[in-house]
Amino acid sequence: MLNCMVLENLYGFHGEITAALTNAYVSAAKPEVIKLLTSSDLFGNPNHFQQGMSAGYAEMMDGKDGFNNGIMAGAGGMIKGGTGMAQHAVGGGAGSISRMTKALNKPLTYLTFDTEYIHKKEIRDLKEKPKDLF
């Protein structure tokens, strides 16, 4: 279904019509802005962090199924699941911090006003290929 606003036989004062249109566009823009902010590296990409935590939680919950085969199997499954949860939590937190520092690196470099350093860094960045492209 197409998300749109249909106005038939429009009647009202200019201010009322403008307010209705403004409210419609603002309410449609809010979710998009939230999506943009939660996937931004400037904030450590909270969306990516949450996905990692969800994967860790799923691993931990998969471990509880071992209790169907006995207490020892269940305990082993919970330990394995808990380890996976901890790995995802630490990895997600470290990944978020890494993304934030990478996002702030370039603007902070320009604040040094050291043109020689900035030029060398730009050349180095052009020569280095992205590690995670493919």
C-alpha cells in the first residue's frame, strides 16, 4: 500500500492547511530520522550493537534446550550459550567504540590545522584499501 495523504474537496484557512501538511510530513520523517541515527557510525551504530546482543541472547537460549537431555547437557549448553552471549556483548561494545572513533577521526584531524599531517593522512587513506569491502 502506498503511504500518502489524499485531500479531497480541500477547504480551510491557509494556516490550517499548512499545519495539516506540515504535521503529516513531520510525522513521516520522524521514523526515518530515528533509523538514520541508530545506524550512524557517529553513535557507534546502536542498531548493529543491538543485533549482536540479540544473536548472543539467541545462543544463550539455544543452550537451555540441552536440559531436555539431562542436567549435565543443559549445564553445558548454558555455559556454551553464556560464553557466546559474553562474546557478542564484548564484541558489540568494542565494535561500537571502534565505529565512533573512526567516524570522529577525520573531523578531529582537520581541527589540528596541521596541513602537512592532513595531506599525508589523505594520501595514506587513498592508498589503503578497505579491509571489509568484499
